[in-house]
Amino acid sequence: FGTHNIDVLPALLRRAEHNRAAAVEIEESLKVFPSTLPTHRESAYAAWVSISVGCNNTCTFCIVPHLRGKERDRRPGDILAEVEAVASQGAIEVTLLGQNVNSYGVGFGERGAFADLLRAVGRVEGIERVRFTSPHPKDMDDKAIAVMAKYPNICKHIHLPAQSGNDRILKLMKRNYTREWYLERVAAIRRAMPDCAITSDIFCGFHDESEEDFQDTLSLMREVVYDNAFLFKYSERPGTYAAKYLIDNIPEDEKIRRLNEMIELQTQLSLESNLRDVGKTFEVLIEGFSKRSREQLFGRSQQNKVVVFDKQGYRVGQYVDVRIESATAATLIGKPVRPAEGYTPEAE
Ligand code: SF4
């Protein structure tokens, strides 16, 4: 079976058990969102909830529309019921998932439905942090930005995949926005939420990308000053439009050189962004022990930055206010503003 009929997994398991033989069933496209599939969650305090599958965009490098088909939106009532259920089981952070979360609603003809959903999820009793990934820049509307700005429990972090900073390449990728549009959306986010972190996915070496085109990508990165970014070199995916019609014509060593330049630049930008946080205090949701020491914990700020701090009686799944004392490109390092209630150093 495939992702299109994941909803029949329990039935297929029962059939295979009964017939003592493998069961095969392949669907061309998803008919109903598998809302009733039983789920098990690893984390007691964080939950990931799907709001849609598939994608109506046709980015030429991407295999998702071919594998997952058109966007199918889950009904708002089903999503809220799942969020309420995970909240009643103790989850305090929920991340809404979809290939293109902010086009949510196109499936049932309601533009702007993502902003309404975000607001409704943020109001669910017990949910203290709402995140989502990934939005598409062309669908990043003012309504969603306004809701994010208004509700303190909607995390101030937007992962906004740019892919390239050059209009000719964006057109070849069929991304449906220009550099100018993208930068205007970034400006709108920063106007409404000056403390909002912006991260991205960017890749170099796509079909016909010249040195000049690539320099536009570097200049976009500098202009936005991304807090973090996933950086790649183009690698062709069989079955995509690009694999058929846009030859992969940038030599591998050139792609590697460009990627290394991007990584070097982003490391500087991440460090700049993190150094700006030194002296500030962030509310951190604790996720576990730091890699270096059992005396330190780590967690994430609303901006999705990793924060490492002295334990001082705190535990995983709790919130702590941490004052940042130093930073690397990857991590903020600090101390709790106050120890956990009842904490005495001797007790540890
Ligand atoms: Fe859709 Fe994202 Fe793939 Fe583009 S890159 S087709 S928006 S899933």
C-alpha cells in the first residue's frame, strides 16, 4: 500500500492476518483524509498533527505532486478534535503539518482558512505553543501574519522556503513568486513581529544557474539575514518535470563550491542572529539533556532556537525562562532566570 491509502492499513493488517498472506492494495490518489488512523506519539508534551497532504503547486524539481497528488485538506473539525485529544493526553506544543500549510482551505473553497485554523488551534485548552511547517511564500497572507502577531502562543518562527534569490531561476523552478514578492513578505512579517525568526530551504546548482544567478541567492540570504537555513545542492529526482526537460547541467564540483559558499555565509548569519540574543531572556520548552553534560538541559525558544542551560532543578517538558549569556552559530547558552521551585544545589 502507499501513502494514498494509508487509511486502510488496519484493514490490510487484519486481512493479511486472516489470510496468512501479504495484502496488496494501491490507490492512485487519496480519497479521504485518514483522520481515524490510530496513532502513537513518542513525546508526551509535543505532538505533530497533519492538516493536509499533497500539493497543488508544480515546482519543477519536486516529486511531491507526483507521489502525493493534489492537496487534500483535512476537515477543521477533525483537526481540532485531534488537537483536543493530544492536549488531554498532556501535549502542550502542537505542530501543524502539510506540504503547503498556508494554502489550507483550497480543498473546500475557503481562502484564508489557514489563519482561522491557526487561531482555533491556539485556543484549544492546554495548548501553549503552536507551530506549523511549511508555508509557501506565495500563500503567506497578511491574515495569517496578523493572527500570529496577535496570539502569544503561536510561535514566532516562520520557515519560508526561498529556494533561490534569482527571478529567472525561480521561474524555471515554477515557484510562482519573485524575489521582490518574497522580500515584501519578509518585510510584512518583520513589521508585524520584529522578534519573529525566519528560516529557509535554499539550493544551488539548478538547471542553467549562472554565477550571477547564484550571487543573487547569496545576496537574498544577506538581505533577509536568515536565522537558519537548510542548504542543498541540486540533485535531480527521477520523474520530475526538471528531470525530463531541464537538464542538470551544472558540474558537480561547481555545485559543491557554491554550496560551501552558502554554508559559510549562513554560519556567519546564524552567529550574527544568535549574538543579537545575548542579554535577552527567552521562554524555553525543555526537550532533554545537553549532549555535553548531564548537568545541563536543552530546549527551544519560540523562535525554534536551541538553548542550553544549567539544570537547576528543571525537568523535560517544563518551561523555563533562560537569560542568554553567550552563543555559537548553532546554540544559545544561558542560565535560568531563577531555579526551579524547591531546588537546592545540595539536592542534585
Ligand atoms: Fe509543493 Fe513544496 Fe513540492 Fe513545490 S516544493 S511542489 S510547494 S511540495
